[in-house]
Amino acid sequence: MKSLHENNINIQKLNVKYNGATVGYLQQVEDKIAFQYDNEWVRNGFSVSPFSLPLTNEIHISSSPYFGGLYGVFSDSLPDGWGELLIRRLLAKKGINFDKLSPLARLALISKNGLGGLTYEPTIADDISRSTADLDALYKEIQKILHNSDKEIDLDKVYAYGGSSGGARPKAHIKENGDEWIVKFASSTDPQNSGELEYIANQLAQQSGINVNEFKLFPSKICTGYFGAKRFDRKDNRRIHMISLSAILETTHRIPNLDYAHLFQVIKKICADKANLYEAYRRMCFNVLYQNKDDHGKNFSFLYDEDLHGYKLSPAYDTTQTKNKFEHEMTILGEGNPTPKDLHAFAKEMKLPIKECENIVDKIQSILS
């Protein structure tokens, strides 16, 4: 991270880019943040947030109360959970209070190192070059952070690998044989074999017919292995635009305020391939039957497909079993602890072919039995 001082991080304007092309501009206007597409992007680009940011020359100012004046799609670029913890600690070492940074300054800190396709210039961050890491050594450093150890921590190293992460569980972003992977580590409340458990969960999801991106269990000498998933927001050295369900709807995933009906309504509106409805139904059924209750609006995302000239549901991710949660983050027709009966009722409500949906439920039940 470049030399920073709290009094000189005064970012008033950012260029938003996508694989080198200028998407538009973010600018601080008094206590609000304005966004406007670049003229060339209006002619040849696509809407980066289909409901909130139509492809026009209009100046957009968000009215959402959740993202500090940003639209959800730009907030998606910022780390939360583990990644935010790391950046807070690293800035604190430099005498900088993270809470006093404007949203534009935070985006400038992430710059090209965030998730998804969008990047931000000018940057006040160093380029991060990630290679294959010694995962056991990295996990030992992470353990010091998780347990507030008095031992010296290589915070720069931990931040380099995980500072752009979302989600609560510690992560590392690594490159292996030219491919980019996200590797997860057990949090302080996870069992030590959490990587193996998530690997099994993804195997079951894949057997259930769900589109799961390539995954594997990275070996370890101190635990049963670390779960890793190949990044689906990168392909052939290009970034792929990604937006979460929560961001599309300009709401926060921190408050359980969505129903699976919202997911299906968005798919019907923006997805080029309506087969995504059946993919979403499989995931919903799997989450219910497998008790993956951590199914909030940031755990569903959409990718822009330049060949289709439209959006599609991203591969499934964060597929785990969370039996101890009180209820699902996303309800099914208002029900927080749905049963197979609710799954059938949902298919009927969404006007999906009942027999096909019954077959999906039956297949998943047989896989999990």
C-alpha cells in the first residue's frame, strides 16, 4: 500500500473502468456521490446495474441508505467481513481511521484488486501480485489475527492475499498455473475441517445438477485441507462484470429482507437465458434440503456475458451447511424455515412446470439421502 496520510486522501473523482475501457465517472458533489456513464460507453457498452443505472447520459445520484452514497454495484467492489478487517488493521498501523475515509477513497484503495470487473482510477493502492502461497504458513498468520495474538503478525502478507475479500471467513486470492483461485480458511467459530466440509457440499451440489465452478481441496499438513474455488469473474486474462442480487436491488445483505421471489423476478427481467430460472430453483431446493441457511442476497450474483449481450446467473458459491442458524436469510414466500411443501408451492407461484420442479426436488433428496 502506498504511503498514506489521513489528511491527503481527498478523492473527489474516480474513473470507473472495465478491461481498459472507461465506463463512467464517480464524483463527490457536496454530501452526495454522482455517477455518469462515459459517452463512448453509452454508445457501445452495457448497463452495469440494470435497474438503477440505465445506459443514458443522465447523471445518477443514489438514494439508497446502505452504501454511503454509492450505488450497490460499486459497493460490491469493496471488501467486507474478512477483507474489511484486514484493511482496517493495516490502515490503523499507518495512523489512518478507516471510518473517516470517503467511499471514493475506499474504492481508490481497492482500485484493480477488487472482485468483479470494475476498476477505479486514480489509485492510492499498490498493484498486488499474487502467486501460489504456502497456505499452512498463511493460515498460521491468520490464526494470530483471529485469536488476537501478541505475537508479531505479517499483516502486509495476509492483506496482500486476502485484503479484497468479501464474506466473514478468512480467504486468500492466489494464482496457480495461470488460473486465479479463492482459498478459504476456517474462522474462529468454524470446525478445523471446514474446508473438507465445503468440498463435500460442493460435490453434492454438483451431483444435484447445480452449476458449480471448478473447485478442489488444497492440501495441508495441519488440517484436512483448504477449500478453493476457481474465480469466475476472470477468464482469459479479462475481467468479467459481476453484480450481486443485493446490489441490483440496492439493498444490504446484512439485513434479512429478501425472498427467493425477488431472485426469480430479477432473473426474469435481466437474464438472457430463462433456463437460469431452473438453475435458481435447484439452488433454492438444495439450500433448503441441505440446510444452507446462509443464502443472503450477496451469495447470488449475475455475470454480464458479452457474447449473449445480457446477464446470466453466476456459478453457485458459498455452498455450506449451516444447521445452527435460526432460519434462512432469504425466505420462500415469507417462510424462513421452508419444507418441501413450500418448494412445491413456490414452483406453482412462479408458474414453473410442476412436474419438472418435482423431479428437481426428488433428485436432490435422493442425492442427500
